[in-house]
Amino acid sequence: MKQIVFDINSHEEIWSLIDKKFDHIFIHKFMPNEAIAWWKTDVKMKNGEFYENLNVRNMEFDILTDLNGLEKILVFNSYHLRIYQFDKVVPDKLSLEYLPPNKLEQILLRNGLKHTYFCDFEFLTISSSDEKFIEAIENNTVFKERIEERRKM
């Protein structure tokens, strides 16, 4: 997969880079609250049991959503996002923690992976098996200079 790294300024910029042709989004280890602090929330479990008024911290979970859900999640302005974009539904048994690191990319591609968007603070890393997708971003007037600057480092 071809990869580029550059500075990103907003969730709107990330949204502008998302390939709108693929509606299957997997967000790995999403943290709705990055601060090491307790916060109140309600949690509904898979069996329907509902826990109200819990104090939680370090809550982390995977999300399967579509483009509409991703757009809402990006508004969180989370400092860390691991977004995987697929061309088909992500299988229930696909768990990144249990895949062998040396075969991770190959397995994800076989399961329909098209692009990844990894956001760490102000840096965005985009990977894709579609070189034309990466080239279009590299030639985008909004991002071209930032990409070139990052390559010099």
C-alpha cells in the first residue's frame, strides 16, 4: 500500500479526504474521551441490559459505521483515530489484535480494505492500495505543500 503523511488542520479536512465511494467504515479502538478523568455515561449491553449513571474512564471500543456515522464521529475532533475504509461489510471475526502482524495488511486487503486514515494529533497518515487515490491527494492544492514539507523531514 502506498502511504503519505502530512499535517491536518481540522476534522473538515479529514472528511474532505475520505473516499465517498466506500460506505463501510471500521474505527479501531475509538476513545470517546481522551482525558484521564472519570465521566458519567449510560451503557447499553449487547443483551439489552442498561447501566445508568456509570463513572467510566479509558473507555475504548471498535466501531462499525457508514459514511454518515463517520462524519458525526469526526466532529469529536479526537486526537487519535484509526479509520479503515472497506468496500464490503467487515466480518465479525476480523479482530486486528489477533491477526499476525506480518500478514495484517494482506488479510485486510482480502477482506475489502481500500484505505486507512490514521490521525495522531495534527498528523494524518493515509494508506491505500489505489495509487491514483494517493496521487490525487498529493496533487490537491490544499494538501500538496504540506505533503512536500513532511517529506523533507
